[in-house]
Amino acid sequence: MLSRILKTACGLLAFSLSFMSLHAQTPTDGFTMSKGELCLVGAYAQSSWKEYWEGTRLRENLNIGTFTSKRIMPMAGYGITDRWNVFAGLPYISNSSDAGTMMPKEGWQDISLDVKFKAFDNKNKKLRLMTFFTAGGSTPVSNYVPDFLPYSIGLGATTAKLGVVEQVEHQSGLFATLYTGYQMRSKIDVERSSYYTDRQYYSKEMAVPDVWEGSVRIGYNKKLGRIHAAYNWNISTSGTDMRRNDMPYPGNKMDAQTISIGGLLWIPPVKGLAVHAMADQVIAGRNMGKAFTWMAGLQYVFKPFQKKQKDNETKQQ
């Protein structure tokens, strides 16, 4: 029984980081890069919890203590055209706790690739309304163990997702953004011949729930920077609850609601350079850690091929 209690967690804390926006241009916001712009992002995030929801029951586990997830997040975005943007990212994650005997886990997690398309852009004297469609996916890049939660650095599933973003902007700089998307996840293989959730399964194959995700964001954007507040949600479309004092599974239903604030500040001496930061708190959940997350990083936006294009134009003249 003690070994099972030691394994008890229900956090999947690392995945509460999926609610973060890096505050650079991302697939889920209403801002885009122009043609030829390259956005490089480096960020560090840390998330921690000591309470978690075992199903819908909020509890502690003294054998885990405070659970902490650290993440280094290199990302890049590129403006193929003024309407088409692509994004790629590959986080390095380290998960550990300050009590118990479970070993920390760390490594490169899942590489992601996303595309954002500006389908509609209409503006008048005071308002601008834009609609974006997004598509993307991710897949593991290392042979990490997914069935060792909450210490696992990922769920081990290959994903595909579709989403839509609506943004309205006022000439004063105020804006509001609505994002909603659906993420499909593949089944995974676990290192066991059978397991029990809602019933006994005699298989090493485990289904990982799909997810409906989204956010509502309001903010202010001007030449020197941007600030916003958001309500975010992540709802599994299937899955089971953790059993009392049992270990969590990748197939559990993992829901969370969070509130966050964040901002970006351009650094005038260096054109295209900005610092960004974020704080996020889980306010309701199911089979998740009641996590507080903070993030800070830098981004640099520039046009690496601009000079070459100008030189070619000059030669043609």
C-alpha cells in the first residue's frame, strides 16, 4: 500500500503548462508576423503544487510533498506570407518532488509544428476584426516513460489539432481574443501487460483522451508592449478518474481551468527584441495539480533574408 501511495499524484502538472502563452506571436493568439519575419523565443517556466485533485477531491500527499516542473522552451515562428505563419517548439522538462523516494525525470519532450492562417481581416475607423484558423501536431522525440505520472515528462502520444481564433481590436489599443481548439491524441504503449482503470484491460495499449481547449483573453497592445489577462480551459473528452490512493494513468480524464496574466515589453535600443513574462494559477481541476506557474523569456523578431532580397532587387534594376 505504501508503494502505491508513494506513486499517488494526480498532477500531470507538466501539462498545465500547455495553458501558457509565450506572449510572442503564437498559434493561439490574434497577432501575426509579416512576410519574411522570423521570431526566435527562449523562455524558462516553473510550475509547482502540493495539492491535487484525485478525481474531483482536492487532497495532499505527504509522500510527494511539493511537486515542481521546470521547463526550458526554445521556439521559432516564421511569416511565410502576411497571412500564413508557421511555428515550431521543443521543450526540455525536469520533474521532481521534495519528499518521498521517487526519482526525478527529465529530458526533451515533444516536438511541435503549427500553422496559422489569417482568413478574415476587416477594419474601419475604430475597430478591426480578424479570424484565424490553426492546425498542428506534436510527437515525442525521446524515449521517455509516459506511465510514471506525475514524474513523466509527457504522455507519449502523437497529437493533431485544429483551432480557430477570433480577435477584435479597438483603435485605443484594447483587444479581446477568443480561441477554441480540439486536440486528438494517439494511443500509447505502456510497460505492462494489463492495467485497471474503470475495468481490467489485458493489453499494453492505452487510450489517451482527446482534449477540447480554449481561452478568453482581454488586453492592451501598443507600440511599446502588450499586457493581457486570460481565462483558460482544458477539458478531456473521455478518460477515467484516479482511484483512491492509486497512481494516475495517461488515460485519466484531466481537466483544468486557469486564470493568467502576462505581458511583453519591447526593448527600444535593440529593434525587434522584447522581454515577456506570465503567471498562471489553476483554479479548478480534475486529476490535475493545483499548480501555480510562472514564466519569463526573451524574443527577437527580425527579417533574416531582407538584405539579400534588397540586393537582388538592386541587381535587377
